[in-house]
Amino acid sequence: MTLARIACTLTAAALLCAAPAATAAVHDPAAVRVMSYNIRFDGPSDNPLWSERRQPMADQIAFLDPDLLGLQEALPHQVDFLAGQLPGHDHYGLGRDDGVSGESAALFWRRERYERVRAETLWCSPTPTVPSKGWDAAYPRTVTRVVLKDRRDGRLLDVRNTHFDHVGVVAREQCAALIVAMEPVEVDGGRADIVLMGDFNTGPATAPYERIVASGLRDARAASAIVFGPAGTFNAFDIARDNEGVAIDHIFVGPGFHVERFAVPTDSFGGRVISDHFPVVADVVPGF
């Protein structure tokens, strides 16, 4: 589904509604909709519970209709549920604990548009190819990487999804270093364009963030002329909260993309937010 086919709604206004004439973007049908979402693990004391919020979440994702979707804090049964609700998407992601169990930074992609070329999971640690915890991190942290080929034009995407540690200052910096050291994939002479997304547990003007943008990747929010939604992305299950205006969830894109628009949708059901993070969504156009 393209933007042109979706009606305007309050919670996705930047993506779906007309902007002022001076700044309004003309939607490019080649655009890629990227969505990053910390869905919050299935916590038994959460309010609302996963059993209450999972269907509103699935409906929200289906409405926003991303081509690429990165989840964080996704336990296996949560991934399975959302996969069942998104039959047009394939997915990949390994549990952070041992490569099977635990939370994952799962990636979903639209099957009709993309063919999977390769996939891997790296751990943010001195031994990234084996399940492990690094430096001062409280938990094992991963980077999920999927290389996709656009079935329409053969363009390659190197898509990376991650969840940085919430405690480890050194671990966040080292995980950023690991990501920017990953060389873009080349297949049959074609070089992949990079999309990086995730819950980075850190905002702009911090060392991990600055390391990422210094590598040539751009913050999609900062690069977009049309931006909608609160500045902050963590809400602690409080719809009125936006983490004092500090975004910790980000989408970064390589120089091969133009960012059409960016939004932080704040959907709720009965006044209750769907996760303790708001998702972030960007429409990016390849070929620039």
C-alpha cells in the first residue's frame, strides 16, 4: 500500500496528511517506508499487558504498512504473533541469549518487493560472532543484518537493526563502532545502500550517535523536511510523556537516500499507549 492510498489520520499526520504548500513533498512511488519499533517485551506486570496491546500493535503496523520493519525487545512468541499478522512479510532475527532464546532485534521485509540475499546476527562484544555480552553492558546486545535485493530494479539494501544497552556507556560506544565498521555489502558488482534503525538508548550529541553520523549515515529525522510527532520516543507507557524531548529511537540512512518525511506516531487504544516506546517511521527514496 502506498501513501496515496491511505487516508489522513491524526496519529500519522506527517506521513499521511498534507503539509503546508511551501514544504509539502510529492510522494515518490519508489519510496521505502522504514519503521523501527521497540515493542516492549512481554512483561507480566506491565499496564497494559502484552495480551491487551498486541492486537492494537498489529493493527498499527498493518496500517502504517512498512516495507522494512525493525523490532526491539521482541521475544520469540511476540515475533511469531506479529509474523502471523503480517503475512506479506518475511522476517529474520536470533535471540540474544544464545542465538535462539531471549529478546531479538528482528527484521521484517515486504516479500513481494524484496528478496533476501543474506542475513546474520552479530553480538555487541569483543566476540561478535558468538552469543556474548560485552564491556559494561547489563545484557547481551545484538545487531541484526539482512541484505535485500529489490525485485523491481535489483537495488541492494544493507539493513541493520539494533538495540544498544541501557546501562553500559562503553558498550553503547563499542556497539556503534562495530556497526560503522561493517563494510557495505557488494553483490555482483552492486553496492548496497545502508539503512540502520533501532533503540540506541542514547540521543543526539552523544558519542555513539556522533560516531554513527561521522561515518556518513544521516539521521532521517534531521534530514527530513517534513517531521511530525513528539521529539522524544520513550514514553514509559504514559501517552503524555516524551522522554523530556530526547529521542533514543532512530533511523539512519546512507547517502544514497533522500528522506521524504519522518514521524513519531503516538497511537493509543482507550487512552493507553501500545508500547513504552513510540515507533519511528520514515519514507526514504533511493537513488540520490
